[in-house]
Amino acid sequence: MALQDADALFQHKIDNEIKIEPKDFMPEAYRKTNIRQISQHAHSEIVGMLPEANWISRAPSLKRKAILLAKVQDEAGHGLYLYSAAETLGTSRDEMINDLHIGKAKYSSIFNYPSLTWADMGVIGWLVDGAAILNQVALCRTSYGPYARALVRICKEESFHQRQGFDSLLVLSKGTPAQKEMCQDAINRWWWPSLMMFGPKDSESTNNDQSIKWKIKRKTNDELRQSFVDMAAEQVKVLGMVLPDEKLKWNSQKNQYDFGEINWVEFWNVVKGNGPCNKQRLAARVKAHEDGAWVREAAIAFAEKRKMKREILKEPAI
């Protein structure tokens, strides 16, 4: 089949909502775009464990400790699903992890901010996971099959994380003056970084148009950001708190909220590796990978030993 015909058949599948599978023909740019997006998502899940793990030993009760432990465990699982999905595109997990460690691959900018108080755990659940859900629910219909299927379970678990975070903030919002102040302070610090999670404005995004055509993405960065603002602006009323944006106001003509301008200088500074915790987060991941080398080596040695035993005994592989 001529390349032009293959490209036409590929786009025909996309246009008719037929999933692209690993062995199907795909343009090289489509493959690379998916590797970049899926691996970035996987890295975000793994690095995103760090600001939360920071509070496991300091949770205010056994119940909250158990909830946070379960959540961090979920995030690790999400990373593994996503690395596996990316591997179906011809890359390796070692290659993806190395790209992260040398700074070639990115992860969500939100995880380069510090978690200073217990209230941050609630805000990460409510705002950070809430922003992730809006993006990921749309990606459940992404055109690449393995990614779309991995996201079905991830979205279910992230939805639980968001409800858990909001519940934690609701308890604080009904507590002592100090607890209420802690709640509002956390919202103030995480609001704008949460808006930055959706990426650059559409006019500055180099991948939006092609990703929309290939249905890798279903909505643009600005569309998702607007939906997030509309959702959070209503939910914060239940908490009796406010979002730190003087320009936040309901626009009855547009039937949505107007909101202030993001500090794009800060956004690009964090993306380029100069955020509050960029170096700390990356150093933690590199150290964990190096410290775990013996576990990987032992697992490989054990697998080789079992393989040799099966060959000697002519046992079927399990």
C-alpha cells in the first residue's frame, strides 16, 4: 500500500471513531506525539506521589493516613498502566525513565510546588485531581486504543480522589478558625498552579491543532481550563471559601465565568525547570531509581533462573 493511501486510511479510521491499535499503520508523528503525551502523563503520576507522600507520616488520624496511603498507591498503579500503554508504541520503559531523569521528558508543572500543610492534601485532591479528571475523561475517547482503555480505570480512581480531597477540605472549613485559615491558605496557593496544569494558552500551543485532528486530544487547553473554572467556582461556595481571583465573575451572556490572567512568566519558568521544587522532585526520582536497582536486578535474575528451569524440565511457561 502506498504511503499516501495508508495515510488516507489512517485518517479515515480517526474520522470514523475507529481506535488505532499498536499493530496498525500510523504516521511517525502520531506515534511520537502519543509517546510524548502518554509518557508525560505516566511521569506526572509517579512524580505526583512525592508531595503527598510527604504527609503520610503526619496525617492527623489513622483514617486519613489510610486514605492517603491508598491514594498514593493508586497513583503508582496509574503510572504503571501508562508506561505499559506507551511501550506498545515501540519505546521502552527504561528509555522513558531516562528521558525524565535527564530532563528531556516533562511532567505536569503542578508537582513542582511544595505541600506545606495538611490542607494541601485536600486541595491537591479537589483542584489538582479535579483538573486531571476533566482532561482525562475527554481522553477516554482518545484515538489510540491502549491509552483510551488505560484511562477508563484511571478516571474512576481519580474521581474518588477528588471526592476524598473535597471531603477533607469540607471538614477543615467547618473547624476552628485556624483550620479555616489553613484551608483558605491552601486554596490560595494552589489555585493558579492548577489553572496552569492545562498547559499554555491555545494561541501558544504548538501541538493543539494536529492533536485535535488526530483525536489524540478532544478539547483544547483553553476549553478545558474554562470548564475547570466553571466547576471550581461553584464548588468553592460549598466550602464557604473564595478563589484568589478578583476578576472571577459570572458572565450571563457567555453562560460561564470570566477569570483573571495566568502568570505565564511563572508557568514557563516552572516548565523550564526553575520552579520551587523542580530540582528536588527530579533528584528524588533519580535517587529512588538508583536505590531500587538491586530489586530490578534481582527480579531479572529470578526470571532468568525460572526460564532455565523450565527449559531443563520442559515445563510450559505460565
